[in-house]
Amino acid sequence: MKTRIVMDSGREYILDAPKSEVLKLFTNSLGVIINGFVHFEEGFSIAPLHVSSVEEVRE
């Protein structure tokens, strides 16, 4: 399962991970959205506070 992340700017990222795993990366142990950057092996970083939507992509 892949996940599409759409940022406030309209930029989209596709990750090869389920939505539930991506959402875990964006929150701390209390379930609060992280105020900082999350770094990905694909070579980009995302500030979870600027994510507009997270959706599963079925291919």
C-alpha cells in the first residue's frame, strides 16, 4: 500500500508505506502532531504541521 501526502503548498509526495505507518511518524507518543521535520530515506523532509491531507493510494 502506498500513501499520498499533500502539503499546504500543493506539493505531493508518494511513500511506499501504509497510511497508518505514515501517521505514526507525524505524531509523538501522546498522539500530538510533531512541530519539526520528519526525514525520509527518499531524500526529503516534511513538517507535519504543513500537511493538508494523507490518503491511501491503491495501484
